[in-house]
Amino acid sequence: MREADELLNVDDPAWPLLLQELSGTDVPVEVLPGDTEVGRASLLQLQVTARSNLGGIVLNSGGLLVDSGWLRIFGSPSDADAEKLPGLSEINAMPETFDPAWRPVAGLVVAHDVLGGVFALNGGTPREAGRPGEPGEILYFAPDSLTARFRMRSEGGGGI
């Protein structure tokens, strides 16, 4: 297990590059204000660094509303914005205090779309959980059947 400082204090954190990429897109993206303490606790629980895209979003934002909310990427929202978008820790029923034994059973839900589709990050043993794909891939589960329709590789950073 890595300590919080090791996860937070990294060379080349992802957040500045993510903001740069988001500002250069033609699709509107609203970055919701985040709760720093919840973000830190989430990084510790997930064991991901601020160098990863997931770590950057969870640590530095309450989430992202892409294309007027068509896609909702979960972060660590402040109490005021929790009505707009639930947090990654809430969606995945993460423990309130650090539990080194906790792991997302079937994968980590990272986003939803407006139609009810779910984007989930595969953990270390997707086949044991009955899921397609490899560790670290993001699966899209279509709302009509909730079966995986496509896979994409996520950025590294360790953890889950």
C-alpha cells in the first residue's frame, strides 16, 4: 500500500494536461468544483496517483459534465455540487475511511451517459468477475442490455 503523500506528490500530475486538452475541444466541458479531502481519500482508497487521468479528475474536480451533461464523469464533488453529479466514491460504495481490503468487485464505475449507459474501469482480474477485457480497460455497458459494447484502454497510474 502506498501512502497518501506518495500518491499526491508526483512529477507530471495529469490535471494540467487534462485542463489543456479540455480547453482545446469543440465539445463543451463543465468542470465542477471538487472537495479536496474527499479527493485525497479517494486516491488513497483507489491507490492511484495524481499522475493518472482518474487520479487527476478525482483529486481536482467534482466531476466533468461533457456536452451539457451528455456524459458525466465522476470526481469528488463539493456538497453544493453533489446534486448535479454524485461522486466516484458514492457511485462505487467506497468505505468512508481507508480500508486496504476494499476493491471494486466487478470494476470501478467512472462515468454514465444520459441514456443510462455505464463506463467502468476493469480492475486487476476482470475474468474472475465475469467481465470481458483486460485490466485497466474501460468498458461501456449499453443501457438496453448492460452488456459490454466496446473497450478502450485507460491511462496508467496504478491502483485498482
